[in-house]
Amino acid sequence: MPQDITWHGVIQATLKANDVRLITYVPDRVFTPLITSLHGDSDFTTFPCTREEEAVGINTGAWMGGMRSAVLMQTSGFGTIANALASLVVPSQIPLLMFVSERGVFGEFNLGQAMVCRTMRPVLDSLGIVHHTATRLDELEFIVDRSIRQAVATQAPVCFILSPLLTGGKVFRH
Amino acid sequence: MNNRTAGGAHNAKVMNRFALTKRLVAKLKRDEAVIGGIGNTNFDLWASGPEREQNFYMLGSMGLAIPIALGVAIAQPRRHVVALEGDGSLLMQLGCLGTVAMRAPRNLTMIVWDNGVYQITGAQPAATGSAVDLVAAARACGLANSHWAADEDDFDRLVEGALQGGPTLIAAKIDGEPGVGQTERDPVRIRAAFMKGLGVKP
């Protein structure tokens, strides 16, 4: 692939192509280039929230009002939204688009991150939420584009887990 | 120092949630969206007019009524959106007031029913009952247009003003009466009816 193609550029372009216009997030180091670029793109309304479940509520309201949206969070943030998913998103059939930057694997230095990471896929699986772990740049557009279409068509949430294999992750430096 | 009168709230008359909910709904003439928070807030909204299509009844996800309303307000800037929330629920998600202030949607009104207890679980004490003044908290979060309703007429006046442009937070001290009705328990039907009421096709 050409050197100027980046994972965050692909995600931004694919969101735009699918008419996703609202981005809520709780900040994350890995997501910084995506968040910065989204803030600078007037096709998107982008803002931070104080908690991930607050963002889930906002995106649910936006969907019901006719606007597509996505939420960005890190693995530990996902650990706080099980109830919002189980009691609002899943039973109401909301096609919530979640992007999670994966912490807790491949050289994680924080035991807390390593622990909460283990809860993520079991929570998604127990709620029957479709999730994909993106590891390769050449597959990313296909995964995100097709999954957004499926989420909307089937009125079901989807979670994109962005592996350090794709993003580089967060590296411990002395 | 423990300020048991919680700033300004001591001047507010203790009113009834169902009576105020009916007064609010009577003011809604332009298909305003209403998001009802969990529990008795929802039950009284339902009882005020279950046929009203622009009502969304949040069954779980305690604390998310205002965030959901903010999302609707962003998606439909020409429609006014009202969030109804209990004091215990708002305490759980106080940060959302800062997010609302940061976005400053003119088409959003937040109404908080404050009885100082977690009523539906057995009236256990909430921090609002002895310590927290939610109107002062909202102002400190950047929502300058936040007020206690002194009585029913003042509530009406505040609602009329809020519907002209916000964001506005109105708090009312309420009594211990339980909710009057019971919402349906079918989340898909509630969501689909609400979207139809907003003119949105999924």
C-alpha cells in the first residue's frame, strides 16, 4: 500500500462515505491522530464526553433523531458501558458504531489495562454484539465499510477493536 | 460546613411530579421530543399521555436521559428536546452537564425532579437530600440558565422561557408520591414509535 495511507485516514474516509457525521469520544493516546483529524474536518461534529456511557447515550439519541454517529474509546472505557449496552443499545436495536483502541496486549505495561482487556470480548459475546479485531491496513476499509452497512441494515451495534498490530499501540518508554 | 438548605433550594415549594409533568406536556405545541429518565420520571410521563409519539421512555441505563436528549437535539436542531431526569440519576452522570454546556444546544431543556431520595428503590437518602444543590452544580458546570422552580406558576414561566431557546435546566423539589402509571416494557416498540414521532425512518 502507498506510504501515505494510514489506519486513521481510512477510518475517517469510510465514516464519511457512510454518512456518519457525529463523533463522540473519551480521549485515548492511540486515537490522537484520528481525533485531531476529525476535529479539523467540518463534515463531522466531533466532541469529547466525560464518560463512555454518556457518549453511548448521545449516539443513541442521535440515531433516533436520524443522524449516524460513532464513538471512540479505549479498552478500559469499554469496561464501563456494559449496562448501557445491555439495557439501552441492544434491546432498543440501536446500530451503535464503536471503535475501541485495544490496550492490554502486545507489551502492555499496566496490569489494570491487561485485566480489563480480558473482559471486553466476553461482554461483547455475551450480548451477541458483532465485533471485529482489525489487525491489517489492507483489510480495514472492507471491515469497517461492510460492517457499518450491516449494522444499519440489521439495526444492531458493532464494535471495531483496533489492535496494536494495526495502530502500533501504546509503547512503554523509559 | 454542611449547608442543609442547599443554596436557594429552600425557597422552592415542594410540588408533585405528575402534576408538573402534565403542566409541561400541556405547553408542548410543536411536537417537541421528550426523553423520560428511568423509573417514576418515566411512569408519570407515560401517564401524562401514552399516545404522545414524541416521547421516549428510557427503561434502563440510569443517568442517560440527558445524553440521549442531547443526541436528539444535535440530530434535529429545529426540534426542541426536553429531558426529564431524577436527582439520583443526574448525580450518576453529572459530567453530562458540562458536555451540554460545552455544546450549548439552543433546543435543549433539562428538567430535574428532586426529592432528595432514591424513591423507587425504597427512599434511601441521596446526596441531594442533604448536601448537593443541583442548580448550583449545573451553573458551575457552565449552564448559566439553571433555576429552581419556586412554585407551579414559576415552573410554567420557566418552561415557556426554556422553549424559546436554551440550554436551560429547571429543577423542582417534589414530594414522595409514587409514579402514576407504568410504561410499556417493549424497548423496540418504544424506540420505533419515537422515531416515527420524529419523522425518522430507521
